[in-house]
Amino acid sequence: MGHETQVKRPATGQEYAALRQTGTSHLRAQLELGLAAGQARRMERAFRARAVSGLGDIQLPRFARHDAHVSAVMQEGGFCALSERRVGKDGMAVCLPLTWPR
């Protein structure tokens, strides 16, 4: 019995969508799947088209990922964030209260 070499198969749109739906950025998904820039652009375009048409992940709100929405919120000052608290010498903990943009 010899060692068999595994041939890496090309990434699918479903794998790309799974990464994106769990919050992975499009650049990170490209790196993790080993996609060329053109492939990544096509998969991102398909991913966004599915989300806009309502065929994306039903657990996540479609409008929250909408570029125009994010742009509008940033023009109004940005999103609120959780506070941070130091823990020990080098640690950081995320906690309440929410911090509103100024």
C-alpha cells in the first residue's frame, strides 16, 4: 500500500457562500478557498445576487448586509459598539454598555 496523493478539487459556490454567511470577509474566503481574483469576484457577485433575491441565508437579515445601508449608517456617525474592559496585564474583555458613535 503506497501513499495516495489527494488532488485538490476546485472550490464550489456553496463553500464560498457558507464562509460568507458565517461572517467571513470576501478576501478571507478567497484566501481560505485558494481562489484566483477573478473566481472570487464571480462567486461574490453570485453570493450577493442570491442574498438580494431572497435566496441567501434566511437566518441573517438581508438588509443588514446591504452596502447602501452600511454607507447610510456610516454617514450618520456609524454603528454602536460594545465597551471594552482590560482584564489582567494583556487581556481585553468585551462587555456592556453599548458605546454610541459621536
